[in-house]
Amino acid sequence: VIFCLEMILRVIDLGFVIHPGSYLRDPWNVLDAVVVLVSILRVAVSLRSDMKAPTVKRLTNVMLSMRSLKSINRIQKLKNVCLCLIKSVGSILNLLLIAILLTFMFSVMGVHMLEGKVFLLH
């Protein structure tokens, strides 16, 4: 209820989509809106006693796990850390690729150098 009220007040204050500083122009606000709408969907599904929809409940459980991401928007330092992590994913993937390549090279060299001599160690 509190998150829904907050979203409504922010939409009234900032506008919805039209002008440049509106609510849905900020990706963090889009995340907040998705979390609020999924929460509303979950309440609507749980209120319907005749509806047995475990897939909808599972989907909403996954989406509601993003509720903790709403706190990132409030704390500026945490928001900066998350943005930095997101920007560094490309570099981390490049380093992972180099590590896999080196592991593969050394494993091929080890197989070639040992070529059947491991049975003597037993």
C-alpha cells in the first residue's frame, strides 16, 4: 500500500511520460513501477479464491524479489555502486574469457606432456 501510494504521488508530482523529467523516463522509477504493479497483480490473484494459478504466483514471487532493488534508488552511494557494477560487466566477461583460454591452453599442454604417464603415479 505504501509503495503504491508513493508511486501515485510521484506520478502526480513528476508527470507520467510526456515531459523530459517525467516518472517513466528514469529507469529506476520504471523498476519501482514494475514492482508495484506485480504486487497489485499478486494481491488480485490471491483475492480470487476460485483461481488456482500457481504459475502466476511463481512469476509474482520472482518479480517481488526485485522489491529489495527499490532501496537502491533511495541510497545514492548504493545506486552508484550498482551502476558501476553494471558498467564493468563487459570487462569482467573479457577477463573470464582470457582465464578460460589460459586454462584450456595449460590443460592441452598437460595432456600432451603427460600422455599416459599418470598411471605410474598410482
